[in-house]
Amino acid sequence: MAQSAKHQSTLIKREWGVFPIGDDGLRQHEAETFLKTAERAARDLRLPEGAVLNRVVGGLKAGQVCGVLSFQGRSLEILPKIDGTGSESRLALIRMLSVVNDLRVSDGELAQLQTQRQDLLELLIALFARRLTKAMKGGLQRHYMRHEDDLPFVRGNINIGQQLTKRPVAPTKLFCEFDELSENTQLNRLLKSAALRLRGISRSSETQRLLQIILDTFRHVGRSHRPLAEPIQSDRSATAFADIIPLARLLLSGDWQNTTSGSTTGTALLFPMNDLFERYIARRAQQTLGRGIVHKQHFKHHALSNQLFRMIPDIVIEYKNEPVIIDTKWKQLNTGDTQKLGVAQSDIYQMLAYGHSYAANGARPRLVLLYPHHAALRRSEGVLRRWSVTGSELPLTIATVDISKRRSPVRWRELFEQIAPEDHAGSPVS
């Protein structure tokens, strides 16, 4: 028999979905806490106050920010509004986070996790605990640390200045400077900080057990007051932990907000989808076409000749005299609008400004508006429309990408060759 909503520890909705308040959903005090947590998280993310959750009649409506909000063992999970089941949407979100944050999450790792039974937060915590447990089997990182101490015997070198100063006080001691192999490294302090935080948040008994074993092993490692400021050295001793460091940073970074309202505490791990989609496509383009020609948030031109109003397109691919300017839009195209597909007029004006600014010194920029694909479009991802700009005849392409798909590097190259080919040929067709 299905578990009733009011007894579920995690309530799941897609973007713009409504979490009900009442017998079939949240209790009133839970709703108030989640709303305050969401408002605080939105401010931390520099978003409007209602960007995460908004109060509506009978519930809390999600916005375009995906992730998890937790409070006293209860969680609200907001998933991307894309094709597929809830589990598939969660996996797609993890793949995007993996690419953007260099988490390097493999399909094999995801298969080992209970992706249908755990929300995004629990999955990332479990992934951290499993990865760190495996890496620690080879031992903790150890570095030689410089120490100074009064000893009854010589160790290392004697500090003559200190020895002369301290001799009247402790004539039987020698002030020595020496190196000692220690586990109290910057890397270990970062990992311990993450384990400490996550142990108090995870609801999984198995994950909590793993985190406690990890903390027992780190007992000789000091606590860091600013773990993200720890300067991690990229040496051979850190190689085994290379895939854990970015995950620890993600779980300790500014995207991770601990929020307090009065006597209650909530936790939020949230990702604005407009920004995540842009960064995901930019990283995939760099991986596919090369970082040398793919630029994110390009700062090359201004709208005015007196160098005012800098133009900042999402992605620019610098193909010789035909740069491709891609602006990503995390919104669904409207299949009911057969002519314009629901493309916003303001977005077209923005692309016209980009095209005009980049059409300098004989360049012929190509413009692309890229949206997430969805099944209601009733056609494959890729180019949906090819238009041209009045007067300049600059090509403007409307295209989509299916975020729910797993694809190889070859498939990514085929997609970019379709929506942003290196050699432009042919004229707009619609």
C-alpha cells in the first residue's frame, strides 16, 4: 500500500509544482519553516526572495531553482521539469552537476546508489561517504610539518636564539626545530569538515555509519574553521582523493546554505536552473570543441562606441570570421505557437544586440538561442527554426538539447555540429 504524503520524509515536485499544505502534505509550521529557509537561501544565491518557493492558496509553489530543502528529517525536493520519471530527472540533474563541478560521477557509481529511494541531498552525501571510504583504504594523506618544541634531547636543529633566551628558565631542555610526518594536512581538514557536517544531516543509517568510521579515522586531524580556504596541494599524495575534493567543496560551498529562523534550523542545497543550464552547455562545448575557442560569459564588446554597456553573451565559439553566439534559455518552447514557438521578443532583441556588436571588422556572427528539449515538440532535438535578421541577414537558429539523455562525446560533437557548425553553409529555411 502506498505511503501517504503526510508520512513521507521527502515530498517531490517538478519546477512550478505545488507542495500542498494540510492533511495530504505539509503541516502549517513545516510550511512556514520551509518558506523562511527558501527565502534565506534565495538571498544567499542573489535571487529574488520568492525564487525558490512562493506561498499560493493551499501550498508552496516551487520556482526555477532545483535541489533539496530539509528540516527536522523532512525534505522538499524540486526536480527539473524535463521528460522522464522523477528518478530520471534526478539523474539528469546529477549529471549536470557532475559536469559543471568536475564531480566525475560514473554510471557505475549511480547504479550502486538507491537513486529512486533517496533524494538529491542523500545521494550526494552517500556518494561522498562511499568515495572517501574507498580512498582511505590506501591510507590518509601525510605531510612533513615543521615543529618547534623544548626537548630533553636534540631532534632536528637547535634554535640557538631561542635556546639562549630560554636557558635560564629551562636549562635542561633544548629548543629544537624538526619536521614530523603528520595527518593534519589541509586536504584532511577539508574532508573532515565535510564529514562532520554531513553526519548531522544524513537520514540514512548506513551513510551515517560510514561517516562515523571516517571521522574515527580522522581523529588526529584538526578541525578547520574555514575549510574552503584551505590551500589544497595537488601532489601525488592527493591523487587518491582527486574525485572527492570537488564533491566536498560543493557540499561546503556557497550553494550549500544552513539557514536559521528563530529556534528552528533548515538546510538547503539548491541550484538555479538558468545558471546551471548555461554552465552545463558551456562546459560540454569546451569538452567537445576545445577550451581555446569556446568562451563562457564573453567580455569582448560593448553596446555603445564609448565603451559603455558591456555585452556578455552566455557562450561564444570563436570560429575565425564566423563566431557563434549561443544564449541558453531554461524555458520550455510553446508548441501551440507554430510561428514563433513562444520565443520571447526580448530574447530576440538581445540576440540582435549581440549580433550587431560582434559584426565588426568583417566578422559574420551566427546567433543561436538554445532551449531544453521536451517531447511535446514532437521532433528530435537540434535545430527547430532557422531565421535571418532583417537588414544584416545574420543567421539566427532556434535549437534544443535533450538534458534527459546520456550521450557519448561523439554524440555531443554531432549535436554541436548541427546547431553550431564550424563552416556555415546554406540560407535560413523558415
